[in-house]
Amino acid sequence: MSQSSTRKEAPPAGVLRSIVIPAYNEESRITGTLERTIAYLSALPGASEIIVVDDGSRDATGAIVQAKAATAPDHVRLRLLR
């Protein structure tokens, strides 16, 4: 079992909600999914986080999520777990 799957991590202070998105070879749709989710969370008060769990994708899913995380608004934290 990998460390990331056994580690229990609390959300950062101030985060009101967390959304977990499982992903496996989702490069063709992960951008749209993240954009819609970020837009939804941006309309809500307070900070949120999106956690994308990449279950061994062999495509560019992880790279796309990391690139999107770099441009996500400050009140929406985007993380990639593998």
C-alpha cells in the first residue's frame, strides 16, 4: 500500500468543503470537469478544496491536474494524489 493511500491528512485550516474526484485515464475530460467544479465552488462562500485521486493513469491526467492547480483561484485549493 502506498504512503499516499494510508496517510490521513486533515483539510487545511479554513477549508469549508472538500470534493474528491477519482480519475483514471481522464485526459480528454478532466479539464472540463475541473473548470466546472472550480466555477461551482467559486460561487460559494469560503475556501474549498478539490482532491483528484489519480489511480495509475497512463495518460496526461496528472500533468493536466497539476497545470490547472497552478492557475486555480486562491480560495479553491486543487491537489493531486497518486
